[in-house]
Amino acid sequence: MPTAEQSATELMTLAVAAGNRPGRSLPFQTSGPPLSVSGFPGELQAAFLNAGYQISDLAAGLSYAVSQGWLLLGNTLGACQTYLLQWPGFAAGGGSAPTIAASAQQAINVMVNNLGGTAGSHFAAAGMGPSFVGTVGGNTFAIEDLLPGFWYAVAQGWLFPAGQDFEGPSFSLTAAGVAQAT
């Protein structure tokens, strides 16, 4: 029988392997059979149970993860309880996120190399996701890394804020940003 810590670590490992990052809501069903449809409540629960764990291990693991600050208790929606993945839980599950500086470099590289940006080119943050997300140079970039990277690039003088609309902020590339691209 696994300990609560082992169960929690397995849950975090499965959450990270499924591409979850800190701040993501992880739904678990509290009653009924787990659903196995991607993104729906029970997906991680089903993977956990398929790995040989029991419902009692799930309860113990979730409780342990909350007590360690790996998860925050979220909303209860019918038969579903949500938990928010936190940075310590992400790390416990083997996750590693790029630094803000690496995210800024990735954003600049995408703007210049993938999207043909030059000094003065405008880029909406909302439109950058598909080009930004992926693994480059050992870093796995997620959409959550984009805005912190943009703001770091602003602080470095590689970008400047160009406006805000209903989809979010936009930025303009500077000559220093073009020169920073690798």
C-alpha cells in the first residue's frame, strides 16, 4: 500500500506528464466512475487508477498534496472537485519551467525568425501562442510563459507596449530586440 506522499507524488507526476503547469485547474470526480475523455473531470483520476492505485490512495494523495502546498483546493462543481496546481507540486512531479529570461528570448526569436519581425513590428500577445509554445533548447515553453517573457523583454528594451484590446496586450519590437534574436 503506497504512502500518502507516494500517492501525491504520482498524482503530480501524472499532472506534469499531461502538460499541466502551475495555476492550472485539475478536476477530480468525487463520485461516479471517472471519465477518460481528455480535459474532462476524471482524466488524471483515471490515469492514477490505471497505474494501480486505489480510490483511497487518491484521497490520501490529494490530502497530502494540499497539506504540502502542492495543490490548492478549488471549487466544487457537482461531483467534481478542482485543485489548482502550484509551483511546489509542479516541481514534485518533475516539472521544470523556463526562466523568464529564456521566455523573453523565445518570444524575441519567434517574432524575428518565425514571424519576420523588424524594428517597429507590432505583435498581439494572443496571436503568438502557437508559434511560442514548444520545446526549444531544452526548455519547454507553455502559453503561461509568454506574458512574463514579454514584460521581461520590455524591461530589457527589446519590446515596448503598443496597446491593449479585448484579446490582451500588444507589443512593438525594437532595434535592440531584433539584435537580440538568435
